[in-house]
Amino acid sequence: MSPTQWDFPVELCCRPMAFVTLTGLDVVYNAVHRAVWDAFCANRRADRVPISFKVLPGDHEYPKCRTKRTSYEWYIPKGILKTGWMNKHLNLVPALVVVFYELDWDEQQWKEKQSECATRVEIVRQSLQGRNTKVAVVLIQKKTPLPPGEDVIASERAAALCNACDLSGKSLFVLPHTDHLVGYIIRLENAFYEHAQTYYYTEIRRVKSHKEFLNKTTHQVMICTSLNPTNTREYGGGISSCIIAVKVCCFLLNFCPIVSPKARCMSRVLPSFMWEGMQCKAKFLAPSFHVDVPVEFDIYLKADCPHPIRFSKLCVGFNNQEYNQYCVVEEAYQKSDILEYSSQGPVCLVPGKTRKFTFKFVAKSEDVGKKVEITSVDLILGTETGRCVILNWRGGGGDAASSQEALQAVRSFKRQPKLPDNEVHWDSLTIQANTMIISRVPNISVQLQHEPPALTNEMYCLIVTVQSHEKTVARDVKLTAGLKPGQDANLTQKTHVTLNGTEICDDSYPALLPDIPVGDLQPGEKLEKAVYIRCGTVGTRMFLVYVSYLISATVEDKEIICRCHRDETVTIETVLPFDVAVKFVSSKFEHLDRVFADIPFLLMTDILSASPWALTIITSQLQLSASMVPVDQLESYVENVVLQTGESASECFCLRCPSVTNVQGGVATGRYVISWKRNSAVESVPVVCTVITLPHVIVESIPLHVNADLPSFGRVRESLPVRYHLQNKTSLVQDVEISVEPSDAFMFSGLKQIRLRILPGTQQEMLYNFYPLMAGYQQLPSLNIILLRIPNFTNQLLRRFIPTHIFVKAQCCVYMETMDFTGALCGCSNLLRHYTVLDWALYEQQALCS
């Protein structure tokens, strides 16, 4: 006969909880209601009251209440309890129905809302169909209520609502939806629990009152039926038959050698008695065990029956059944390493005393990282070949609730009587029915060497040094290195790892290199492995280096192969190597927010090092778009420049845009490519190319372009020729009026005012001779131009192309070295004063000349 045939139903194996239904909550479409429901059912700790909640509609149909009877003469029961009775009262018939309703005390339409709430309560009462289930109302409110007695309107409306719903004041609650929602929910469920207890106590008294309708005959039949549910007539319905049956059970408990056929039938009900008279608890000695250490656990048994019990076999079952053979105690074992010896016999339980049986076994290597769980404990009375009774405990001797209750019992004990050293308090024992098998402690060291931070797109070198401290050979050593799994997906896509540091990784390289074979390691041997990492974006990344190997170990005279591993993690910050600033300026180095077609302008780049390490700029390259052409030959001016932190290198390129296109957002300029590497990097490390996309620039047409040819400087009282080129950029003939405004620093010769006509696409030249009158940075005579066909054309635009100032040096002077200053000084003091002044004047002119 299979032992599972006598397993208890689920209703008897779980911890009974008060059944409370919640109505009026729309947990799917109402966020507030969903938050309330989550507070009731999510993350319930063991210190909260045992309530089973369920959300049901207000008109849900509950099991109908049967008509009350005043006599049971006609009824012959077929067992102790009906099979569905426990399930009905645990999961179908609630002790309390709570109606949730959103209503604030200051509601403008109070009367209508009060009437609607009362209607919902009445619907719930009708759906209960005469049962004694309690009903309560919870008002969900947006505001935190005032202390009792301070809000007069709330008190009056609460009384009116209780009257309309036919509720007592203890059955009306307020739930403010605030930041302290969980605290309010806990207070609510404590009140719900009190209502549920009242309901169950009432039901207990009602059920007990039924015994007044029972007679002795019916009562005896129920007793006999409980002993042998397969045959209610076997014992003749008399009380004497019931007494005989009970005595047979007691004989079996004490293993009376004479067992009748009727007793053999009765052994089927022994587990029900034995569960009351026998207790079992299993406890692993640690929550985890290394695979090279024996797994140890204790089985505690306690007999509460009046006489000693002698059993023949104790078996422990596991989720991995291969361990079952190592955890057996049989009567044949008088003394054993796995059995605590007792003067009363190894398989004898004394009433009221706790017996401990210690077991140990060697875990299998394939169970590393898995849980080993005790699934059953079997205590066998009798012989398996003959008649026997098997007491079976699932798991470690109780359900999940029992271990929590035991822990609470231990905390509640203030003082316990002292027991002998070999005995323990039963209530102080907790069940620990599972343990984790973890890998053997590795005996290798892993060191990481690198120079943080990493720079964007460089081949960042991470040196991994592994040294064995094992006493034997570490075999099949494997290295896993790269980005630690579980980080942001964007980081994974922009991180690439390789062992080859001579070429740049592309997107085909993985973020993690798994199980790289590196061979065997002899005791004390050390190896180094270079791992190269390319990070395409800035940010913080966590990298994993995982080293695994095989080693032989002996456990309890049994040799096993252990796979050991050691992992190291390192957090590396990735930063930009440099910042690049780009700007457009005119030939006068003035900022331009737009350029003009076919007019040269300057593109300036500035590379500012942001790296804490020195950088070497190998070269730079300007890759122009099709809409841009260089005025001069393009070449790099920062080749082989070394930049320290905070230093910068600048370049200037003269460009022009030949044509105008109506492109929204401007015309593409091109790309600026910087080739660089760390100054400390070895020669084999590849050069990194950073591509900077240059900004678009707005290009506009200009009707007239003026260009001036003049020397870079002038001298006082020396002619300064200036030639102006006026070019017509339109398809029309342009009438131009030109005038020159004089400057205090210059005299000039040439046309002061003229009107001329310039044909389309042609240019005119105008020549002037400026005569500087004073030294220094002087303002040139201003050239004013008016286009008669284009009145909006202004001189302000032309000043971007025409120079307005020039530096004028002083006229070169020859010092009169032949003058006899000695004679002059001797001849007259006035002459001394004159030459002294002249000497300083000449000195100042010499400075300007230079």
C-alpha cells in the first residue's frame, strides 16, 4: 500500500488564516485601488496578522447556507468531516466582507453618495444569503482626517452613514490615501482580524450546540467511522467495538507481537494517532557547505505518548535521491559514527525526551550551486517484510508556518529550566530543511593591473595576473574576462573585449570573453594575460575577471574532483580624451555666424586635453565635404604634438564655399579626424582615430565683394599704397558710389568720391596712397560704398572684409655718434639738458622702429 495514499489534504497541512473578501476595488484600471490592494497582499511579513484576502465583486454569490435542523436521528456520517468543509470555510465563506467606497467628509453630493454606499452594503448582505459573516465599510479619502472629536461634520456624517448602512461604529473605517498608506493598511487589517475572530468564535459556539441533537448511537458510529472509514458496520456500532479498536492501536504503538487481522486493518489509521504522539524536526548544521566538506544535519525526534516506542528504521529522503542511502538508521546498528548512542537503545524513544540523530554525507560535485533539500523523514515501526507502520513527515517535519511559530516561541521564552548537556529544549529547535552546496574555497590569487580612467575608443589594457597557491596541479584553468553581465544594454553594445591588442575592436567583438583556456598551473606558478577593452561611450562600467580550475580533493576517504573559481571585479570610468572646439572666423579673426559664397573664411580648431595621462597627437586630417574647397594646401599643424592635462593645440584652415544652395540648416563642412594614443602606450598598441563631425554653416550670397591689398605695416612719413578690388557678384550691372572719409592719422591721395559702373562678374580696382602722420595702431581712412540698385547694402557688411586699422612704425633715425658729447657737456649746461631730452626721444623712436 502506497504511503502517499494517507497524506493529509492541503487544508490540514497549511496554516489556517481568516478569510476576508474585499469589494469595491478596481485593481485593474484604478491606480489608487491597485495601491491599496498591493499594500494588503504584497511583501507580507511574518509579524502581520494571518489573513487571507481576496478581491470579489459586490454581488458575488457565496455558498448557500443550508436549512437548520433540529434532529440528526436520520443521519449516519461517513467520516469525521466532510471533504469540502475545511475548504469551504477557508476559501469560500468569508468571515468578513469589506466594502470600499471613495467618499470624503466634505463631499458636495453627500446625500447621493451616502445612498449609493448603503445600496452596495445591502447588495453584499443579500449575496451572503443569511450567513453570519461580518460586514464593514472603508471610506477611501484623499485627505488625512483630523483627530477624533475635532471634525464635527465628519462625526455627524459618520453617524448618518452608519445608520443608513445598518452598521455599528466599529465597522466603519477611514483610509486616507497618503504617503503612509502601508501603516494605515496594517491598522485596518488588525481591526479586520478582530472582526474575523468574533465571527469564528460565534461559529464555534454554534457548531458545539449541535451535540445536543446527538444520541449515543450516533456518537458511537462517528467514533467507529473515524477509526475505519471503509466499513462503518465492521464493529457492530457498539461502544465496545470502538474500545477494542483503540486498544489494538495502543498495542501496535508498543509493538505487541500478536497482531490480529483486524489490527492489520487498523494500522491504516495509525498515522493520525502518531502525528499527535510523535514530533520530528530536521536541521542542517549550516545554511551552506563547501563541496569538499561533509554535509551534516540532525534529526530530532520526540515521543509524547505514555510508553517508550521502539522503531526499526529511520530514513531521510532528499531531492537528490542518491543521498538517501547514506542517511539511514536501522536497529542492527548498535554503535555508529552517525548515531548518538543511548543506554536505552539506539532506536528507542523515551516519552518526553528529545533524541538527536546526526548524519553526514559527501556532496556530489555536480550539485555545486544547487540546494540539497530534505523532502521526507520516515520512521518505520515493525518490519518492512511483515507488518509495519510508516510515520512520514514531509520536508523537515513541518510546514513553513511551524518554523516561524517555533521562532516566535523561542523569543517568547523568558527563562527555561536547565537541561543536561546532551538534551535540548524542543521548542527552541527550528527547522532548517535545506542547505546550499557551494564550491571549494579557491587557493589562487588574481591581481588586476591597469591605468584608469579608460579613454573613449582606446584599446584599454587590463593585465590579469594569476598565481597558484595549491599544493597540487591546478588543471584545466580557464579565464573569463569582460563586462560584468546585468548592466545597461547600451553599455553592452558599446563595450568590446579582445586578447589581441594590435588592432582596434569593431562592433563584432563581444563584451565578455568566456572560458579562455590557459592550460595548467603548477604549484606556485604565475601567468599573465593582457585583456584589451574598447569602450565606445563615456560612463562607469563594472568588469569581471573569473578564473576557474579543477583540483583533486579527499573528503571522508573519498576522492572527488572540485571545480574552484575566484572572481575579481573592477569598476572603470571611461572619459573623453579631449574636447574639440570649432569656430568660423573672418580673415580679420572675427566670429562668423554665417559665411558668404566664394568669399574665403577661416576654420579654427582647438584640441583641449581632458585626459589625466599625456596624449600624443599623431596627426590630424580635415576631410571636407563636396560643398567646401580649401584655399591653401591642407596639412596637419599638430603632428606629433604631446599634450599634458589641460593643454591645447590649435589649427587654422582657410576655406571657401564656391556656390550657394538653399539648404535648410546650412551647408555641411566635413569631418575633422584626430589620430592619437597614450604617450605611455607601447608601439604595438594601435592608434585611435577620433572623428569630429564639423558643424554646418549658413552660406549667403553677397552682391559686391571688396578686397584690399596693403602692406602688413606702415612707417611714419612714408607712402603706403593701398589697392581696393571691387567685384560684382550679381548678374546685373551695378552702379556704385564710392567715398573716402579721412583719418587724423593719415593724409592720402586718390579719388575722394567717385561713381562708377561694374559689369556682372567683373571687378574694378582703386588705388590710393596713404601717408601716415603718427606711429602706433592707427585707423585707416574709411571706404564707404553705396549700391544704387541695392539700397539695403550697408558698409557694416563690407567692414568684415576691408581692414580698418594698421600698425604704423616710427620713422627710422640715425644717432649722431660723431657728435662730441663730452665737449658739449663741458661747454654749456643748457646743451646738456637739450641732448638729454633728444636722447630719450631717439630711444622711443628706436623702439617703434624695431
